[in-house]
Amino acid sequence: MANDGKALKEKLFKDKRNGWQNLSDEELKNIFQYADEYMYFLNNSKTEKEIVQNSKEILIKNGFVDISERETLNPGDKVFYVNRGRCLYAAVMGQDPVESGLKVVAAHGDSPRIDLKQSPLYEDSEIAMLKTHYYGGIKKYQWTNIPLSMHGTIVKPDGEKVNICIGEKDEDPVFTICDLLPHLAAEQMERKLREGVQGEELNAMIGSIPYDSDDVSEKVKLNVLKLLNEQYGIKEVDFASSEIELVPAFKARSTGLDYSMIAAYGQDDKVCCYAGLRALLNVEAPKKTAVCVITDKEEVGFNGVTGMYTRIFDGFVTELLEKTGNNKISALDRTFSNTKALSADVDAAYNPNFPSAFEKNNSAFFGRGMSLVKYTGARGKSGASEAPAEFVAEVRRIFDQAGAKYQSCELGKVDKGGGGTIALTLANRGMDVLDVGVPVMGMHSPYEVTSKFDVYQAYKGYQAFLK
Ligand code: MN
Ligand code: MN
């Protein structure tokens, strides 16, 4: 009988050791410091507009300029373009011509949330209420009886823009959507979980003091409008041209006695936005032009002028070509077909509370690094792009050389559900694309959880890829 089994196993089996083990003191310090910076960023970047604004400020502080300020571009130049305040493309110009291809890390800044309808305000039993329409795939019952803050913009016909952010400061009021008490919920409890709380039951409370006058009806609604008018100069009709979002008012917090995890709203996909952004800041005159994307509208299917299907992105790349002296008509297509991209988005982390949803051999686990997802989709890989094995191998080599830890996985068991990412929008343009992100537990809930180890590996991995 051979007794070299142990050595042979070590040689042939996949290394599934927990990433927290065998870390140097310095690496450990870096992980926790990066996590603190990320949590600070999250607390100030809850909406797609805020994350773009904050990212833009970080870019400017680090020497990036608006691409419109440059007539020509040279290797090492750092530029960005903000698309309608909702998505952002940033680039560090490479030494090779743009047409030889880009290195792209693309994440999305929008997260599931509760939007106000365009005619939201009404009064019922002397409470002023807000009608909402949820955004993205949520389990609606999770969004009741939690503190919600109100973020958004109202634009008046004359162009004046009013920004709103209520509920983030300690002294601010918050808003909430009230569920039914269990004592009276016998009927509700018979509903399927999907309908436990229905879309039209997601109405938030905004006030309860009536306007002190005898000669009007809807006094509470009137009082709320009076307060809004005094503070923001708006009238009821102005909601028609508004984008107001209710998001969890919680702050990002370290989680676990060992501080190893992060619980926060919107980590899908701000965790990858931040990693991509921070990675790009460390790139100086790379071989290939390095591009970081923070797109919008991922959670509702990538469409629209700020989604990843938008040709505004193509326009940005065309500008990179033109400002480096390439006006050939075919240059854009050739650039895309030479481009390598990471679709930087989160994956489902194995959840010990619901093991039956996961297939353990192909699940992402906390503490094992980035999630490397060759294909997404549902029902037989439908509806998504699949990365070619050649490109997966190339990315593995880059991560291995950088010591950035990854695990290959897919989203849950076959036929349990599924999901998609913007990978296909890039692949359809002709790029090689692989989904690489961070495992998240409780994804799309108001309080998503990640492992600080994995969060840091994404930063390390994206950096190595862009360099
Ligand atoms: Mn996502
Ligand atoms: Mn998502």
C-alpha cells in the first residue's frame, strides 16, 4: 500500500484553506484598514447619484480631469466622464494604442431600493403617506419596519434642481413602512411569502400633524406640503419630475466578535465599485488603457441611457480613440474585440441558514476570496454570456501572480433560480468578459453581509488586472 497519499492530495486537490489563515500582520492590517475606508465610503454613497458624485471627487483629488478638458490624450493621462450624474467612466491612458484593447473593470452603482411614485403623497386616517414602487429584485417584507432615509432630486420645469437627503444625520427624522402586527396577521400569515407584503402595501409614513385650519380637508397632507414648500420650495406637482429613493438609514457596521465581516446596505454592487475605483487610483501609465466603469440600472436590466447597454459608453471609448489621433471608422469595434473586461459584481455567499439552496462544490464561501463566475443565467445557462476558458485562465494567472485569492463558483443550485450581470452587455460588444466579484450573504436585503477578507481580495485582484 502506498503511503504518499497525503502529499499526493496536497498536490492534486484544490486548496480550500480559509484565507484568514497564514496572513502576515501587514496584510491583516491592510484588510481592516481598507474595510474601514470602504465602510466610510458606503455611508456617504447610498444612491447611484451619490456614489458617482463621491467617486468623481476622489478621482479629481487623485489627478483625474473631465475628458472634455483635454484636446489630446497621452500615456499616463487620467480622465473621466460622468453620464447624467448617474454613471461614470474613468480611464488611465496606456502606452499601447487604444485600438489594441482596453482593460475594463465594470461595476454598478445602483442597488435595490424603494422609489417614490411620481404622485406619491396622500392622506389616510390623518396620516400623510407616500406611495412607492420598489426598484430591483427585493423580498418586500424585508423592507418594512426599518429606518429609511430619503435621498433624491426634484427638478422644477425652470431647471432648478433640489437635492434631498433626510435621515442620515443622527438628528434627522427617518421614515418607515409599517407591517401588520402579528396579533392581527392570521390572514396575512396564510399568504405566500412572495405576497407577504405586496407592492401596494409598501407605503411609507411622512407625517401626522394636521394643518391647523377648519376650512380644509386633507390637513395632514397639507401640512407636509407646507413643510416641503418651506424647506425645498416645491409643490405637489413637482414630484412628477423627481427621483426620490427610500434606502435603509443604517450605517455600515463591522459584524462578528472578530470584526471579520461588514453588514451594510447596497454592497451589491458598491463593494465592487469601490474596489475598481481604488484599484484604478494605483495605476500609472499601464500597457493597455485601464478603464473603470460605475454603471447604473443594472438591477433593472441594464437598459436606459445610463445602463450598460447605453451607447454613451461607446462614445466615451470613441473619444479616447479620437483624442489619441485614431479616427478610423472601424476603430471602436476593433478596440472592443481586443478588450479584456471584468464584470465586477457580487455573487451569493453560501448561507448556513439555507443550505438547500446551494451546491457546496460550486458555492462561494466567506473568507475564500473573490468569486470567479464563468457563467451566470438560469435554466441551462440561459440569458447570460459565458467567459471562454482561455480568458478565465488568463485572469487566474494574473490573480495567482498578485496573490489575490479567488474561488470559482456559481449562483446556487442548478434550476433553483439564477441571475444575470452586465457581463453580456460587454461580451456583446466583442470583449472577453469574466464575472469577478465579492460573495454577499443576504443579497438585495436592506443589510447585506460580506467578508472583509474577500472585499480586500477584490481590490487586490482588480488592481493586478488593470496594471
Ligand atoms: Mn449586482
Ligand atoms: Mn443585484
